[in-house]
Amino acid sequence: MSDLEFRPRFKIFTGHNPDESLHLISAKLKTGNPENYESELVKGHIVLRIHRSKKHFWSPQMDISIADDPETGRTLIRCLLAPAPVVWTMFMFFYALAGFSALVGSTIAMSQWSLKKDLWGLWVVGISLLLGITLFFIAQFGKGLAQVEMIALKDFITKIDWGKDCEITH
């Protein structure tokens, strides 16, 4: 998984149909689940979560979508490792706030420059950029804390016996 990727993704192509694939995942959750992952199933979409007793703020979850792939004629299982929705939403809010602040600051700075006034609007731009960079490094720190859990979730899915025609792509 790349260090720059905030929400790593991978795909599994298998010869099993979607119902069989869903059954394989469900069976592994019931019998081969030493980490005691929690799951939620809604119409071919599964969310795997770290057990409550081991969960922390940065714990990831895996979203799994199972569908027929018309191009290959096989089943496509899309997996997305991501922070919990609350963490993801918080980061996107602060990234948007930083971007909007930089836009407003640059607009103010351009107005001040054209009026030959003090360019204090550039301070807003600088602080916004600093906020965006800080958020990036905080996200990388959080991802580092969740790295072992992310690898364990990925291994949990990829170690299922998908059959000999299985293909895993990143």
C-alpha cells in the first residue's frame, strides 16, 4: 500500500458467482475469524470492522462490493480500506475549509494588491496551506497507526480460497 494513498483499493476477480463469493466471505467470518472482525451486510455490500474491544480512533474498515463484471464474465470483488466515516468526513471538512480559506485569502490579497493596501490576505493563504499540509501529515500518522490492521483486513480477504482462476489487482 502506497504511503500517499489515503484510502487504498484493490480488486479480486474470481470464477465464483456473487452469491458463492458472498457465502465464502460469510463462512470465513464465522469459522476462520481469529481477529473476531465485525461485519454488516447490505445487498451484496459488506463492511468489515475491527472488533470493538480492539478498535481505536484510527482503526480502518473495509468496504467490499461484490458484482458481476460484464467485461470479463467473472465476479468482481472491490475492496476499499478506509478510515471510519466519521474520521473521513472530519478530514474532508477540514481540507475543504483549508481550500476555501485559501481561495478567500487569495481573493482578498488580490483586492488589496490592486488597491495598493497591506497584503494581509496572503497570511490567510499561508495559514490555509499550512493547515492543509498539517492535515496531510496527521492523516499519514493515523494511517501508520492503522497499518497493521489494514494489512490484517486485506490478508483476511485475500487468503480466502477464491479458486485457481483468481486474480488480485491493486
